[in-house]
Amino acid sequence: MLRIEHLTKTYGVKKAVDDLSLHIAPGEIYGFIGHNGAGKTTTIKSCCGILQFDAGEIYIDGISIKDNPIACKRHLAYIPDNPDLYEFMTGIQFLNFIADIFGVSAADRKERIYRYTDMLGLTDDLAQPISAYSHGMKQKLAIIAALIHEPKLIIMDEPFVGLDPKASHLLKELMRQICDAGGAIFFSTHVLEVAEKLCDKVAIIKGGKLIKSGTMEEVKGYTSLEDVFLELEDEQ
């Protein structure tokens, strides 16, 4: 579903991502772990077609993000860590705007919008301007917008930041349901306990380089993911 091959991205003389290769298959929740500045967000934005990169290739469902970014974006959704939404719109205007972009029919969008807003407790706020939303409400709106066109791949940067415990729990359930239905999710997180319980596979990055990846069992063995992460951080 998502194939990253020898991705390299530099800023001046600094290599933010250095020869990174990963493969996220359908059905997988894949966690991406690293300290601030490790290269997680650069990788994620490159995968979404937001950033151009210097070397390597990224394929979404077999399509090159370099050669055909629009086709790739039809298959994916991106949820940033800090949702930057059109605050002059109301919640329902924004969701309809996103549905228009992806060509979602009136019947499908109505069903999906109210299914997810009811689930996340946002229905009563849809008529309010986004400028009046809290950070958590904006994050919920961004999640709903990402799900409207039923993407095959969802890429998320710290998706649990700003969510209350109930919304976090519901998002985890949604992530599992999406992947059980054949979708794929690639997300970064600082919350190692969440990654350990939720992910099928995990990758650890430091200084732009991949230092360990595989199934949760392969990466952590008989210890905790936190212990592995801290040990690898100390070694490098």
C-alpha cells in the first residue's frame, strides 16, 4: 500500500531523512517512532506529496508520488499533528468542501459525516465556525474529513495529541476497523504504550536513519517498546 524506497531529503547540509526504506502492507497499522527532529514529519510529508525529496521513490498503491501525485492523493488521507483548517467555515461547510474535492456523492457524504460526528461527539457543533473550536474539536474534524472519501491509506502525524481519552479510544478502534477491512495506516507517535498495544509493525528512526523495524515481536522481543527505544537511543 505504501512503499518507501531509499528516501533521502536534505535541508542545506543536513540530511533530515537518510536512505530510508519501509513497506506498509494492506491491513497493517504501522507505527513510526523517534525523538523530535528524527525525520518523522519530513518522511510523512514526503509520503503525502507535500514535500519534494532529493532521492528515492515513494509509491502509494503502486503509483509514484513523484510522477502522479494527484492519483496518489485520491488513495490517501493525511492527518497532521496540528490541524490547519479553514476557520472562516463552519464544521459542516468544511466537511462538505472536502467531500466535494473527492467527489463523494450527497448520500454517501451525509451518511459518513453523521456516522463519524455522532461517534466523536461533534454533531451538535457542526453549525459553529471552526474558529470557535478547541484544539481537540479541530483534531476530531480533521479525522472525520480524512475518512469521508474512504481512503485506502491513512497517514497521521501524532494523531492522539489533543484528543480526550474517549476520542483516543474511538480513534484506536477506527484504526483497527479500517485495517481489518483492508486499509493501511502509517502514523508517528511519542506515546510508546499506544504503539505497543496498537501496531502490527513499528519502525524506529534517529537522525534520519532507520535503526530498527519489523513486527512488534521482532522489535521488542521480551522487553517493552520503551526499553528498546531508550536502549537504541543510547547506542547511537
